Amino acid sequence: MDDLKAFLVIARLNSFTKAAAELGVSPSALSHLIKSLEKKLGVRLFARTTRSIAPTDAGQRLINDLAPLFEQVDDAIQRLGELRDKPAGHLRITGADDAIEYILRPVLPRFLSRYPDISVEVSIDYGFTDIVKERFDAGIRLGEDLNNDMIAVKVSPNWRQVVVASPQYLRKHSVPKIPEDLLKHNCINIRYSEKSGLYAWEFEKGDKKLNLKVKGQFTANTNSHVLNAVLDGMGIAYLPEYYVEEYLKQEQLVTLMLDWCPYFEGYYLYYPYRRQDSPAFMALLDMLRYEA
């Protein structure tokens, strides 16, 4: 059904690029989707050139048959939703574990209590999930990583990464004063996905910027495991300040080289245009929206 909906959007806009923007996917992903659909159906749906596309005879016949049916379905669902007193539905959100913990967890009890007919499902993923293809309603991501095809609403203040270590580790090792000193230490690395390299620690002071590839005996793919490792005295870590705030207050961890630790643009909830039609989703968005 999603493939057929995408086909109708392309036909309506006569453009893969414009359709991809409306659907919240990349043009290449949309092109692959249509090729797969054509293979399943055994006919070509579009005649393509380098400058334009147009439906084939088979494609036009499918448009004529499908478009009224999808309009009827959309109208029926819309009319049904208007009968409800409160927003209802199932929402699927994706993001990294610390983003879900930081952004979503604090509001969930109040949100679910206020809207008993809404259910929320979260999926932890550090990668750049195609939320349309994977049928998520939205994702949570840093502003600097957003796709221009998506609508984005800021849901957190700006924050910084901080270099942290446990007191027991520092009793056995010298205290680093500048980023290059970290090359002499056992640093705890993170690899966000199987296909990515180790994250290079980002530092900034005045006009000087530095991406440092550190080394160490332990690497994880989530911040929670990096946090556990630094708490256990296994080395020095680089983590979001909000993520380690309680451990800093309790003096289980200490910060190092704060003057080198830059701030990052805050988190955003990003979603395709179609989600604006969902009262349940808009209720969650209103609760998450960050007001400076």
C-alpha cells in the first residue's frame, strides 16, 4: 500500500525529487521503490528521461483506478477521527538511547496519562533511519544531522559533550590538560553503527577546531555502555553533559578540559509532512516542543 501511495504522489507531482521531499525519503530510495514495484507488477509504470518522467499506458491505467480508491480511504479515516473526543492511535518513534531517555522519557508518563487512547513505541537506533520506509512517525536527531526533506521542531536546548573520568582512574594516571594528551590515555570509544568508523572526539577552543581519534581497550555502540565503562574506571570517555550530570554531582565522575568542549545544536523531532494530519502525533509534538 505504501508503494502504491508513493507511485500516486510521483504521478501527481511528475517529479521523483518533489515526491521524495513530500514523502520524506531520498530520490534514490524512491526510485528504487518504484523499480521494485514495477518488477512485482511486471509492467513499467513510468517512462523516464534525464529531464522528465511520464506515466506509461499501464501507469496511467493504474492511476485512474487507484486514485479514487485512496481518496475514499483517506476521507473515511478522516471522518472516523472526527468522531473521537480525544486523540488516539499508535505512535512509533526512533532515536539513540540517550536521546530517547533525555527527550521522551520525562514527558511520557504525563502524556500517556493525559491521552489513554494513544500508545507509544520506541526503537533505539544510532543510524540514520529512513523513517518513512521503516514506518516510523518521527525520529529524534541533532539539528546538524537533519535531512532537508523533513519538517523539524526543536525539542531540547543546545548541549555539549564533556570529557569525563572516574576519580579512581585519575589516581593512577596523569590528568590531561589539552586534547593531544588523550593520546597517552586509555580512552573509551564508541562506534555508532557496524558500517561506521570510531567516533572522532570533537574539540574547539577559540578559532582552533580538532577532531581527535583516540585509542583504548574498550569500544561500545551505545552511550550507556560507555558510561558504565568510565564509571568502572576503565578509561576516559566523551559523553553528553546531560547524560552524566547526576554522576558529576555525586562526584563519581569529574570533567576534564571543559574549555575545549564545544556545544552542539539541540535535538529535533523530525517527521514527514503527512504526520501533520494526525491529532495523536500533534499532541505529542506540542508536549515535546522546546521553548527557549
